[in-house]
Amino acid sequence: MKTDKTSKYVLVLAEKAKEASRKLSLVSGTERGAVLLKMAEAILSKQDFIARENEKDLKEAKKKNYAKALVERLVLNEKRIKEMAESLREISRLSDPLGKVLENYKRPNGLSINKVSVPIGVIGIIYESRPNVTSDCVGLCLKSGNAVILKGGKEALFSNKAIFGVLRDALKGTGIPEDAIQLIPSSDRKGLEEMLKLVDLVDLIVPRGGESLIKFVADNSRIPVVKHYKGICHVYVSDKADVKMAEEICFNSKVQRPGVCNAMETMLVHKNIADSFMPSMIKRFIASGVELRGCALTRKLFKEIKKKATEQDWYEEYLDLILSVKIVDSTDEAIGHINKYSSHHSDSIVTEDKNEAQKFLDSVDSACVYWNASTRFTDGYQFGLGAEVGISTDKLHVRGPMGLEGLTTYKYEIYGTGQVRT
């Protein structure tokens, strides 16, 4: 598609989305929920078609020798397709986030003021590799009364188009206008560049993907951006930890699904527990194919760890079976390391000491901080949000898994009886 044609195409698409968002804001919560159930059934009835289209993307990925972690995120097997449908059902069951009176008060002059939750309007969502994001984001945006413009990555082009087509067909005959969901189908960044200029039509941009994509969007958007930045997640094993619990949490945080943003990338271990915790943990990691990179003391004490962790490693989001390991002298040192190198996504402490845990929770400046639990729970579905459009590492206007509430704003409704200002 030529530049001028792309520009016109994206402009018209955004204009349609804006008009649809105004109509969508008047659709009842009951009807919005019912439409999501219809979409879930459509996904299941078309799962063979979706799987065939996904196979096209997988063949292309293998041909282009994409990274193993990216290919893993790209796969839509029967389990993941069913999970897409269940996510839509879960979102449909959530309470309506719109029309809630967040605050109500009366002024001395008799004015009654309500602060009421409303949709943001049109949300642009840019994402890479994971095609299930298509259905999650459509579900969350429609449930929260927002129109959505999707721009997936070229590596999932066939899958995204297939899922989008199934969902859009499901809108036929409902109270939700079909134009409330839009997809920019181009495989290059030109369509994205054009969308990022449409400040009068698109109200919010949510990018989720690799560091280069996030930086590109943040640097080029004229529209407010909520960033789903990289996940450099830590687990700190205190000298007051239950050793068996610590081993299970660390193993799950790294190995259960290493190619995602809430997987552990650095393990910090207190020096006093290193002898009792590390030998079994190291053996288990190595047996599972994890490449370990250690600080100087770690490598001195445990000869199995042959690779040195460099300064760059502490900043690295591997998204793979690679783990940096550091032995620390104190909880304060662990907190300091996390606050310096973390991407402020998800970090965990394993300890039996309540006061130590609370100090960690209060001091670590991340969107999600855990006590005695895996970082892998940072997820909209796991948090009871149905799904998420992203996991925000920003502080405004939403932080952590961005579900329905994060897709709303508010307005003031003021009721008077003839008051005039003097």
C-alpha cells in the first residue's frame, strides 16, 4: 500500500471508530456482555479455521528463523484457542465498569456533583507476536465501552486477521456497531505511524511488545501512551526463607514459561542461605536447560556456573531459559539492586519474616510486588480482571495489569436548580 493510500485508509478507519465509539457508549452493559458471549462461541466454532491461519504464520516464522521465544508466543493450539474463548466469557461476567458514581457530594450553593466512570473513547493497541491479544483486547475494550483499533505484528498477520474477522462477524445483528473494532492489516510500520498522528480521533495508545517497538511508539506518538515496557523481574530469596518454597517459586518464575514479560530474569540470594539453597536449585535449573550467569561470588562458590554476569545482564530481559544470579549481603542490598535494574514490572521476596516482607513490599518501586509467590501471576486473568490489554510499567494513569477499570476515565455530572455564579 502506497504512503498516501495508507494515510487515507487509516484516517477513514479511525473516523469510523470514533463515530462507533459514540454509539457504543450508549449500549447497555447487559448487551455488551451478551455480545462477548457470542464472540466466545464464534471463536470455538471457528477454531479449525483459526488454527489453519495460525499455521501459515508458524511456517513463515520457521522460514525466517525467528527466535524460539517469539515462536512460542505465536502458537495457537487447541488449548490456547479455548482459553481465548474462556477469557471473553470471563470478561463478560465482570461487573459493568461504566456509569459508576465514584464520588457524590453537595456544594453549599446546592449544586449536586457526581463523579461518574465513562469510556476513554478510541483505544489504539499495538502488539507483537501473541495473536490471542486480539480477542483479549477486543473483549476488554467493548466491555468498557471503547472502540478499538488493533495493529498486530507482521509475524502474526494471518492469525490476527482470522481472529479479527471471526469477532467482527459476531457483531452482526447486535447493538454494537461493527466499526467499533478495527484492524490495520498492513505488515509494515507505515499504518502505525499514521495512527500515531491522529490525536483528534484516537484517545489512547497502548503498545505491548519488544523494547524497540515501545520506544518507537513513545517517541513518535502525538497521542497519550500507556507503555507495556519490558519485564526485568526479580525473585529475592532471603536468609529467612523456607528453602523448599523458595526453590518452587524460583523454578516456576523462570521455567514455567520463560518467554513472557512476568518471568524471572534475575535471582537474588542472601549469602547466609546460599549453601543450603543454591546447590539443589542450580542442579534443577541446569537439568531444565537454564543457562546460568553468576556474579563473582556465585561463580566462586558454585563452579557449575561458568558464565559471568556482566553489568548488561542485570538490565537484560532474556525471554528465554537464561538467568542471572547474584548473592547479596542483605535485604537492603537486594532492594537497592532491584530498584536500580528492575523495569518496575514484577518482583518477589521469599521470606518467613513478616516485617522483612513488608519492608520489601513498601520499598520496591514496581507495579507488582509479591511475598512468597511467583512473579508469573502478574496477569489480568490471574488478577481476576478477565484479561489485560497490557501490563503498564508507567505510573499514570494505570499501573500493572490494565483491565476494565484502566480503560475508563470519568466525568463530572452537575445537577442544579438554577444556580448562577456571582
